[in-house]
Amino acid sequence: MKLKLKPLTTGEFAKICNVKKHTLFHYDDIGLLKPDYYDEMDIDFILIVSLIYFISMMKELGMSLDEIKFYLNSRTPEQMEELFTSKINQISNEIKRLKENKRILKSRIDKIQYA
């Protein structure tokens, strides 16, 4: 006997991906992510989950949904490498800036304690 599983609801899929279902609806509305359905037994399921993770990561790094959509629709390996290299450089610069801020704050604490 073959077990037939029904596709996941948008809400169930959203929970798996740790996003709100309205986020999935929005991605669908703007053409960023347009799956026909969410089926755990479908190979596309893994690709969709990976894509949502990628979108979330790029949003966290400050990219707009329009920029993400552009890269997803016209990406080449060279463009993706350039994008990732650029993001790594931005992160490195942010780390330097935060370390400098930390050093300044520690210095001010030392001056306060000395006074």
C-alpha cells in the first residue's frame, strides 16, 4: 500500500522555514518565490527551503527584496561570487567598526573609573 501525503499548507511550510506565512504570500506577490505547492516529498521542497534561507540571509545582510530578486533571476556563478565577496567585505568593515566602538567605550569606562 502506497502512502499518499497531502501537500503542506502555507502556514505549515512557513513554520518549517521559520518565517511568517504572510512573508511567503508577499514573496509570491512580488514574484520572488512562486511555488505551486509545498510538498515534503518533492525535490523542489529542499530547493525552496534553501532559497528561503538564502533570501533571509541576504535580507539580514541589508539587501532589499528587489536586489535579491535581481540576483536570483539573473545570477551567474561569477555574480554570486562577487556578491558574496562584497558582503564579506561589508561584514569585515562592520566588525572593525564595532571593535573600534568597543575600544572607545572601554576607554571611557576606564576614565570614569579613574576619576
